[in-house]
Amino acid sequence: MGFFDLIKSLVGKPGWDYSERRGKMRVRCRIEASLLVNSGLIGVEIRDISIKGMQLMCLGKVKPGAQVELRGVKQYNQAQVHSLHCRVEWVKKETPGWLAGISFLDSAEDMSKSWLFWELKSSGVRMRGNDQKRQTFRVRCLIPARLNSRTQNLQARVTNLGPKGAMVATMGDMMKVGEVVTLRFGPLEELPKIAVRAQIASVHVEGAPTYGIKFMSYEAGDDDQLKKYLDFFFNNTKQR
């Protein structure tokens, strides 16, 4: 069992299909640890853990953007990795110290060999059910694609992907929210061909149009074949 599989099982979703709210993929815990920062070693308590990172109560001050090392208090003979590399994403002053959100920087393979993996396996942690704005999980990716509308046939890139939609960057004339399009991508290595009829749900412009699209129906492929893409990019890309 890998680290992310362990997280899934701890929240009661060993067969997680990426359709759960992000907040439900957090596990509440109380794990003592130490954080190595520029000023030295400070005590922390891990409050919750997700597939992306953790929330810590720090007994010393930490700075957003700092790269730190997280070390366990308990020793596990099975562990091969004893210090996890992380980045501080945000900090909030809160008694008795500073509440901080940190993201993981290590690979999934290293996480599965770490002291934290064995700490979680031996602890009675439980699901934390926070609400989140995004309805489904997305994986980061960069997939060559075609985006076709009634009047345009465009080269595109899928930059993140979920079971119900995607973010797609392209050029061409600006499309409008509500416009119906067809997104095609694959086959890619061992991954299958996908063609899905979709609707423009949001429009963003940063140098080139980027569209949030909502899937409607498949022209090629199905949910199971799309999940192969989600599994592939989830397991091979750091999702930060």
C-alpha cells in the first residue's frame, strides 16, 4: 500500500474515484513531530493530513514560502525516510503558537517509505469532513488535445482534469460561457482515446484563453477510461 492509498483507506474510500469533495480527503489526527527551520528545530503537532499536505500547530514561528523538514518523534524500524521535505503555504497566529498549512515536496514513493506512513498506519485517525468549493478532485496534467466548437477546430492543452470536467488552454476566437464544445485527447502512451461533449463553464484569459469545461457525454471512451488518466497523472505528478 502506498501513501496516497493509505490516505484513501483512512477516509473510508479505498476505491476512491476522485468524485469526493476535496475536504473529505482530509484525516484528522494529533501527531507530535518536529519541524526543522532556519532558526532550528521547533515542536509541532500535525492537526490533519490530506493528499497534498498538512495543517500544523507550530510552537515556533514559521514563514510562508519557507522550505522545511518534518521529522517524527517516534521511531519506526520499517521506515527508510526519516525527514520529509515540505513548503510552508500559509501561516496564521493562533494560541498556543502558529497554525500553518504546508505542502508535500517529496515523491509518492518516498512518502510511502517515510515515518509518517508508518505513524498513520499505527494511529487511529479519522476522516475530517470539511466543505470545499470545488465539487470534485482535479489532477494537474499537460495533455495535447483538440477543442472543437461549432465554428472552430483548435489545438489545445488540458492543464487539469477531473471526472466531471477539465481546464483547457487554447488560442482562437473567444468562446462564451454556455457554448457547447467537443474535447478530444489521447491515445497517450498506454492511455486510451477520449472524446467528450462538454459545455464552457468559465472563461479565463492570461495571455491566451483558458476555459473551464463541464463534461456532458462521451463520444469516445467512458468514465473508467477517463479514470486511467486521473490515476496516471495523480501517481506521476506532484499535486500541489
